[in-house]
Amino acid sequence: ARLPALLQAMPKAELHIHIEGSLEPELIFQLAERNGVRLPYASVEALRSAYAFSNLQSFLDIYYAGASVLLTEQDFYDMARAYLRRAVRDKVVRAEIFFDPQTHTARGVSMETVIRGLHRACEDAQREWGISAALILCFLRHLSEEDAFATLEQALPFQGQFIGVGLDSSELGHPPEKFERVFARCRALGLHRVAHAGEEGPPAYIWSALDALQVERIDHGVQALKDEALVARLARERVALTVCPLSNQKLCVFPDLAQHNLRALLDAGLCATVNSDDPAYFGGYINDNFLQVFAATGMTAAHAWQLASNSFEASFAPEADKRAWM
Ligand code: HPA
Ligand code: ZN
């Protein structure tokens, strides 16, 4: 079969998707209207034309502004349902979805509102469309350890409704070890742990995500190739990297997609996966990421099967489900 058809049709897991980054401009305007929120953009087109980024921070500023329209449980439900519907079309059979509660609780939205809306969307999608979906609570690393601990406390009454914790937002200047004690507590609670590391930051941040935070996966991790000893460790321990090609292109981590190192990561024996990160902002959902990075780098059907298999291996789904998908 043609490679694009294979990429689109193959079952896959998506392990790196920020639900607030799936909020399309049309839905931002619809929710702004519904909630009486004033936006600093005149139209959907004006907002979309502001999506020209030079680095991670230039994206985060506009991403947090977009999330300001989310107020009610129904808003969080509608956002997650739209993403899950789209993921099903891309043959995603398992989605592990990041959310950023501090972006919402800082505006007076309760933790309960956020988690209940997202979790109900996951349950309904599983029942109606058969997709397996779970939530991962991310701490914002530009905020303090104290704020992260307070956020964890607020989330504990809903511990059955998320499977793990992550670490996102501005990477440079906020190394993983800032959250060592928070992650130790999460580990003791039996939560899965992941962290963004080596997106813009150095290989040292990947080392400390592994050693100080004891994470089970690295989000992005594309800077790992700069450190031979790190590559050897990631390969030996089968630590997955959740790579996001279009995100890396749009945030200028690589000058263009043809320079992306996904193929080199796979050829080095690493458990790399393909994901969309913030699909509404970076110009594509998971299959767009597969199609464009394969076209730009000349990867083959063997790489495609490896990436799909890696995505299931790296997922936190029950082992019986993983075996059935692989
Ligand atoms: N990196 C860090 N924080 C984020 C990202 C990302 O790619 N997407 C949403 N929050
Ligand atoms: Zn991310």
C-alpha cells in the first residue's frame, strides 16, 4: 500500500497532546461569545494570523490567552470531545491527554470543573467511539514548587480521574529538579510521571528528569542526540520520547522538517513516538505530523510500524490492551 495510506490507517496511541492546545480558533470565539469573555482579536482570521512563533515562549503567551475563554465544565467537555472526535478519525485508539489546571485555577475556575468536564468527555468517547482515553495533570514549571504542591492537593479528591502527572511550560531556566519533591510525592501516590525535557533545553534537563523526577517518558527529548551517553541510557532503558515534529518546526527547534532528527532517533534504537503537541496552533493533528515528517525525511513503512508499536509500548494503558493493539 502507499505509505500515506498506511500512516493514516494504522492504529496508534497519542501520548503528547495538550488539550488546551487543541482549542481551535473557531471554538475559542464560540466560547468567548457564550461566556461573555472579551478577546483582543477581532476575528477568527485575526487570531489565526497571530500564530507565527519564533520559540516556545512566543507560543505560550498566545496559548495561555486562548485558554482564557474556558470557564464552565461544559467548556472543558466540549474542548475534549472535539479533540477526541478528531483523534478517532486519525485512528488513534489510545490518547493520554495533558491538561494544565493552574492556567484555569489561577482565573478562579475550580479544579473540579476542569477535571469533571475533561473526564466526562473521555468516558463518553470511550463508550460512543471505542477510543481509550486518560488524563495527565501537568504542572507549570514557570510557577513555584509551592504552587505545584497546592495544585496537587486540590487534585487529590479526583485522583481516580487522572493517571499521572507531567511538567510543561517555559523550559529554559526551570530545570526538572525544581520539582523533585513534588514528583517524589506523586510517585508515592502511585501516579505515572512524565516531563517535557530537551525541547529547547539541554541534555542535562533530560538527565535530571530521569534521575531527580524518575519520569517514565520524556516529552520531546529531541536534544538527546547531542549527548552520546544519554542516548545509550535512553536506548538501554527503553525510555520513550514523545516527539512532535510540527511543533518543533513551528517553534523553530529545527530550521525545517527535513532537518528533523526523528529518523536519527529511531535509527539510534530509541523508543521515539509521533504526536501533535498543540494541534490547533501548529497546523496539524497526529496524522498530519506523520504525513509531513515522513514526506520531508524519506522514512519508510518499516519506520511507520516501529513508531506505531513504540506508541503502544510507551503508553500507560493496561497491559492486556497494549498487547491487543501491538
Ligand atoms: N512545551 C512546553 N509547554 C507546553 C508545550 C510544549 O511543547 N505545549 C503546551 N505547553
Ligand atoms: Zn508539549
